[in-house]
Amino acid sequence: MPAVSGPPPSGTWTAADTRAVTRLMLAVVAIRVATAFVAFHANVTFPLARPEQFTLLADTNHFWDTFARNDSGWYYGIASRGYRFVDGGRSNLAFFPAYPWLMGVVGRLLGGGQADFYYAGIVVSWLGSVLGIGAVYALARTWLDGDRAWHAALLTYVFPFAFFFGVVYSEALFALALALALVGLERRHWWLAVAAGAVMTATRVNGVMAVPALVLVGWHAAGRDGASRVRGALAGAAATAGIAAYSLFNWRVAGHPFEWYDAITRWGYHPGATMAGNPLVIFVSNLLTRPYGYLVDEQAAPYDVLNGLFPVLMVVALPWIWRRLGAGYAVLIAANLALPLSSGQFEGLGRYCAVLFPFQIWLAMVTPSAYLPLVYTAYGVLYGLALTMFTTLHAIF
């Protein structure tokens, strides 16, 4: 790994940092390629848990189909045909526009066929990964020397659910936009923060849950000057422009600015509906008191264990993240976990955790160098398991 010594003076960027980011970008391309071949091997080795809903090409292809599972079909539909409002039914308005819009632009440049739009989604995700790992490194340099920042960025992209950054899903774009918004705030590049934040809230619904954190980060990064603090807070709050624009679009096509929320609930997902029973407490209790019976007798348990492991670790780590990185970063993680947990479901939690890279920055900060190989090994084992389950159409969404 590159040697970049010492914590950075505020706002500086050195040639050593550039070399570090170049190596990280090459590493993430290698990860994406290796992931593609592991997924291909899993797809030809293990039976599918359920029939394929769609294929990337006209017919089944065991290599290319691993890039397009579950929600990928909805993104393809939006990219190729646009949004369609279904009154009272499941509508693609549940999927926010930034990623499928880019997918549509690139897909038409590639030729406009079915495969072209899926290839475009892969291009956008891979490019988002390449740029995103650099942005996470730049953010981590706010607190860490180059060596530790390098690990923080790499841990983000080998996280057990980071394979979503390479398939036709919006996570890579979301992580890139969030990281750039935070870099903009920390370095007082307010317009970068505004633009990236707006893209973030136009990419995924949970982006709006990051806005209070952006406001806190902007306020704190601005220093002691009152006017600067107001500018920083406003730059964070301006991230709502993305979701506001999409809500206006919903109003135009459906007559209701929050049709996107109603569309989400028609999948049986009701964010904010309940926190009754404290889902994480029940999950931990089941693992501690009856681990064998829980995993064997409850159909969803193997998936809930994978999805629930890192939310538990992140919640436990929140006080130390607050202390080391600041209140804004703890709020970012807490709010983005509270939204899915408030639905009472664990589905998708692992994927949501993949974009909460402040946890990886904190982990790189506090883990002794001698133990980092153990972290990478654990991540690698869980990455392979989760990737195989996703590829073979188990309930990893």
C-alpha cells in the first residue's frame, strides 16, 4: 500500500495521495473483475433458489445474468421506457431517477437495445465504484494519515455487501454522491456539497435521511464564524433539492408529490410504521438464546443473520464514531439504519450498510495494524457467501 505520512494539513492534497488513489482505483477494478468471475462460477455450480425473472440478453447467459437480479429489472424498465404511474398498484416511481437516467443516457449511446441498457447500468456502477473509492479516501484523509485512509477506502469496497457496487443497482452512485457531498462540506467547497447532495437524494430514498447529518457536518466544518456556519448548514440542507425535484415530477405524473412513498409501501415495506419490539434486540436475543433453533426453524433466519450482523455492530459503535468523527457521522449511520428498521424488516439491511462508509473509516482508525488482515479475511468470507446467495437468487436483496 502507498506510504502517505502524517495527518493532512487542512485542504492539502499531495502527489502521494494521488498515487494512493490511483492504486485504489486499480484495486477496485480488480475487485469488480474478480467478483464477476466468482459470481459466474456460483451461477454455474449451484442451483437457483427460484426461477429467473428476466435475463440480461435475449436468453439465459450464466455470466451476464449475474449482474442483473431483482431490482435491476425495474431500473432497466425506467432507463428504456421511462416512468409509468399505476394507480393503486406497484409503480416504478418507487425507484429514484438519478441512476436509471444515467443508465438510459449511456444505454442509448451504446445502441438502445435491451442488453445495451443493462451494460450501461454496469458501466455506471463500475465507474461509480472507481470514483467512489477515491472520494472515500479523500474524506478519510480528514482524520487519518494516508495508510489508514487507504485501508478505510478499501474496506468500504470489500465490505460483505459491496458486490452491489458492481451490479445493476444504484448503490455505487449513491455512495459516490454521499462521499463527494461530505468531502465538499469538510473542505468548505459548498457548491460541490450542494450538487453531490442533490444527486444523492435523487438516487435513493434513504438519501433524505442523510440530510440532517449533512447539516451537522457543514455546521461543524465551517469553524467558529457564525455566517460560515450558516452557509455550511445551508449547503447540507440543499441536498433536499434532489428529492424535491423528484417529488415535483411525481406530482406531475401521478397528481401526488409523494407517490414514490406510496409506491414503496405497495411492496409491503412501510418505513416509519413501527419500531415495536426493537427488531435488533429481538434478533440479538434469538442469536444468543437459541442460535441453532433460530437458524434451522425460521425460514428467513439465515438471511436475517447476514443482513442484521452489521447493523448491530454499527449501532454498538455509534458512541465511538461520534467521539472520533463527530456527531454528523453518527447521525448519518443512525438515521439510515432507523429508516429500514422502522419497517420491522431486515430485508436489504446489508445493502444499506454498504454505503455507510463512516463505519469503515472508524474501523480503519481504531483497528491495530496486526489485526487488519483478520478484518479483511472476515469480510472476504462473508462477501463470498452473500455474493453467492445473491447470484443464485436467494433472499438477498
